[in-house]
Amino acid sequence: MPRLADPDPASIPADVREFLASLPPDPMVKMLSHSAGTVKPFVQLAKAQFTALELPPRSRELVILTVAEYTGSAFVAAQHNPIAQAAGVGERIRQLIRDRQLDSPELSPADRTLIRLTAEVVRRPRVSAGILRQAREFLTDRELVEVLQVTGYYWTFCRISTVLDVQVTKVYDGDEVVLNTPDD
């Protein structure tokens, strides 16, 4: 059960209500709409992370799944497992992330570095010089900053889901929506 009830629609400014009405119904968007002044830019930033990054979609999904694991967000993990699979992240790699097997030889050096970097960013305010040096072997400067932005965005998203107990009721699989019930 979420810790906050859905906001009263009358408390949301008309322009924000209109924006929200253009989106598919989603429990996280409802929760985010408690902050009427930030929900629209927050959703727009999410869209930019799917349309405007140089970071490849597969790498983005490795980052998101790692953030979900290290923040304990079942909501984000459930949402992004099918997206990650569609982006080319196989089940074994997803399992290694869930098992926190960051140094597994089954991971390519690039994947291992990206997952380790993301885990360090989530766990610590600063990353080691070694992991940053390794990341720069595989990422452009732009991609490195994009990894940090995706990590920060999803850290926030994950914390909203965990602190406020947002329940997974829909899982997005490309353009398809798979409905779940809280008992699933």
C-alpha cells in the first residue's frame, strides 16, 4: 500500500493536469504529481533519457538495473527488466546484476566497468580514480556525464518508489503494457 494517497486533482494546476492527462496512467506519475511544479520536467527528463542520449540503450539499461538493485527498487527493476531485454541485456547479465556479481568474468570488460561505476556512484559520494580511469577507456566524456545523469535520475525515481511504497501495477515492454496486480 503506498504511503501517500493519490493527490487531489483539484490541487494540481490546470496546465499540469492537462500534461498528466496526455500520459498513460501510471502509479509513479500519480505519486510524482504531488510535486506539481516538478512533475512535468521530471517526466520530460525521462523522455530525454530515451531519445537524446549518446549512451547506447543497452548501456543505459545496465545503469538503470544497477541503480534499481543497489537502491532496492522492485518497481524500477520490474519496469526495466523487459526494456533491458529488448535493448539486448540478456537474462544472465540481468541475474549477475541482481546477484551483485560485479566482477564476474561472464561480464565483458566494458559491462563490468559500467556496472561497477554505477554501483559506486549509488553507494558513495565519490568514485575511485581507478574506476573512473577504467570508465574513460569505454565511455566518451559525454557518455560518462550521461551515465551520471541516468544514475542520478533513477536514484531519485527508485527512492520515490521505495520510500513511498509505490506498487508495480503495470510493466512497460516497448509499446506494450503488461498489467500486474499487487498480488503478482
